[in-house]
Amino acid sequence: MTTVNVNLMLSHPLMEEILASHRDHAGGDERGWAGYRGHAYRVFNLARALVDDGDNRDEKLAIAAAFHDIDAFRSLDYLAPSIRTMHAWLCRTGREAWAEELAVVVAQHHRLIRYRGRHATLAEAFRRADLNDVSQRLVRSGLPRDHVRAVRESISVGRFFTRTVPTAIARHLVRRPLDPLPIVRARRALRQTGHEAAQW
């Protein structure tokens, strides 16, 4: 992929609704929450450039982006809690039919190699988008430089990567040193949330 024709979206009604109604998950870390909002919008915009429009693309990506790290403020072992939080919202809003696909998207978003399982179209685009942002664009993920630059210049992540995430990592390592990387345990998260079969 060398070109992209996707207009940046700096606001999306579903993302705004989700983030507004789950602000308590930040535990009072308002600056961290603002940074998380930025990260969510970056991933959303990057993933949109990797998936053709259709099949409720923007709505699904907006939901996944809003929820994918939402419980990182409470624990580094946040994949399953974030999926549960998302599942509850999907049920409340009549979107249960998307629960399995979006659970896979969230569970697999820290995977280091290509995801080829069920729901791979959305999950792989989201994984690549998140990796691009978390790596500070060192991993391009097939995205054009101009698009990545536009996303990063338009959307700030504040202290999310410099303060919120490192704090969660340090806290987790003190409490659970024998489980240092729970954020890559997608299969465990899917099993814990009742979606284990969804990834195959």
C-alpha cells in the first residue's frame, strides 16, 4: 500500500458516547484519560486506512478503539476486563451480534505476528494500527508515511505512553512478576470471557 484516501475523523459519536460513559475507568487520571482518548482515535484512524469501507467498518472500529485499552488504568492484565466492559456495553446497546468479532479484535491487538484466524480482516487491521502507534511509527504496518504523519500531528496522546502505561507495567511487575506480559495472552483473555472458540 502506497497511497490512502481516508479522511481523518477527529470525533465519532460512538467513541464519544463510550468514553464519556466510562470515564471512571481512569481512576481520576484525567491527563492519562485524555491521552488514552488520543491513542484510541489514532488507532481508529489508522485502522480505517487498512480496511475497505462497508460492513459497519467505522462503527465496529470506533467501538474496538474506545474499549481496547480501557482497563489499562486498573491493571496491566486488562485484555479480559476490557472485553467484559465492552461486552456489557454491546448488550446494553443492542449490538450483541458484534460481541464475538470485537472480542477477537481487542484480544489480538497486541499480537506481534499476523493474525489469520476468524475475523482476521478487522482484527489484523486493528493490530497493525495499534502496533504502528505504540511503536511510535517505527513499525509502519503497511501504512503510508503521509497518513501516519497526519494522524500523529492531528491527535495527541499526551502522557498515555510516557506515564500511564509505564506506571501500569511497574505496578504489575511488583504484584505479579511471574506473569510479566499478560497483554499478549489473547487466548487466555478469550477463554476468560467465553469467546475462546471465536479466534479459530
